[in-house]
Amino acid sequence: MKKDTLDKLGPLANQTVAYVLILAFFLLYLITGAWQFGIFAGLSIIWVVALEFLHGTKEHGIGNELKETAMALILALAVWYGAGFMLQTSSPLNAIVSCSMLPHVQRGDLVILSGDRLQAPTVEVGTVEGIGTADVYESGVKVATVKGSIYSYCAQNMGAPVCNSFVMNPDRFTEKQGPLTIGYDTCQILFPKTGKMQSAPCVTWVEASGKRYYENISNDVPVFAPEKDEYYSRVGDIIHRAYLRLNAGNQTYFITKGDNNPILDIQVDDEASGMGNRPVEVQRSKGRILVSIPYVGYFKLFLSPGAFISGEGGCDRFYAKYA
């Protein structure tokens, strides 16, 4: 770009102004929560990178700038793969996209992953066949068979008679999915900004091989990539806590759940698309959260507007039991 062309940009050609814009939009996003400010912050980051390249080209020539850019990329790749080797994972860094792990992991956290282990209660089961389809029981009597779960079904069919009963008395309901039996109860949801509470059904235990398991926040939080035909594939990598580890023959699976979600990931079903989620094969795990760094992950999210906007839900609340 010619010198006078940069000059025509006026204040926008000033790198300091561009950095101030990033900071301003970032702070406005944190204060207001409006995703539009996040998108503007992402555009400002792109503009800063472009300005760095343009100013470098003007001062040192395009050949030298391309050489420096290539060296920076090589260094970044060396650091990435070096960190991955030391941490035993192919993906040592990630960012929290959604609010599904509140209040334990915040949206916008940058997380460092480790592939050394993945801790959760381990259960020996014969098969995972049947997981994803729920035989629903009310007070021990079978009342329905649905895809995903009674919760997902009722979220999309609120007028159904069984759903009225489920919403009023979730503790009467259990569902059988393959080797798993899943129990519900009423949970209290806290809205921190207002202090208000709301009651809603949620999963409270899972039974496998004759033993009942409850949520445990000491279980590890893996990062995994959903398969393309799974519902969660629309948001990219998932960072949810391991609820159970299932050994079925020669394969190991994880049952996962977001701390701020009412149901397990395998219980999610979308009738419109016909998509749900399956148990996570251990090979799909990219590692577990080792360390989380607040706010830094937002810069990655601002550059991924699709995932950024889709992760907005549930950010104003979390379960009162974690308060």
C-alpha cells in the first residue's frame, strides 16, 4: 500500500487507536454483555494485525515483512507442538465458548489442557447400546419411550400430558437408557444479578451396574470434538465435566454433563434436526482442563462469531447448590 493511502485512513491508521478500540469494545462487552461489542472487538483485532503488516511493509518492504511473518508462524507452531508434547495432547490450548460450566469455569476463560489422565468414576458395562433412547417411568410405571430424554421431549412438547406431570413432580420420573438408569428431581436455579430463584427439573443421579452416582465437581473436565452428525457439532469443541467412565468390552466411553446444564449430554435431542449426542469415546478427548486463565479466551471467541453468539444462553444463571 502506498504511503499516502495509509495517510488517508487518518486515525484508523494509528496502531495505538486500534489497540484502544479493542480494549474499549472488550470492556463494553464485559459491562453490557451485548455480543455486538464482542464482534466489534474481533474486527478491531483483525484490523490491528492488518495494520502491523501494512506498516511493516511500508518501512521494510513486502519481502522482509513476509519473511518476518513466516518466522513468527514457525515460532508459534514450534511453541504449540512443544507445549502439546510436554502436556501429552495435540491441542494444548482452548477457550470456553458457552456458559454451560458456570460457576466453576467461566465463559471467555483460556484453558490449558493436559492429556495425562481423565478421572471419573469407572463402571464396567456390557454395552452402550440403547443410550440415546429413553424408556420413561413415572413412579415405576412405564409411560413413554422418547429420543434423548423426557426433559428434551417436554422442552419441545410442553402440551403433552406426561410433560405436565414431569414439570410438577420430576422426582417421580426415571428413565432407562441402555445400561444406565437416570433420576430427576427439582433443582433451584440462582440468578445472581437479581438474587431471584427458580425451580426446574434436572438430573440428580445416574445408576449403572447397581450403583448410584451423583454429580462430583472433583471429576475431570475433558475437551472433546463431537461427531459431525451430533447436535453439539454445531458449536465445535465441547468442554463438559466427565460424569461417568464406561468400560464396554474393548472400548471406553465417557458420559459428560455441563455443570450449568439440567441434563447429561447424551440426553439432548433436537426434534427439528433429528440430532442428539452419543457417549464420548476416550479417543475423542483432547485432554482435561489443567489450568484456566480468566478473560484471555475472549480474544479467540471474538474471532469466531458463530460460536461466540451461539454460546450466549444461560450466562445469567447457575444452580444454587454451587453458590
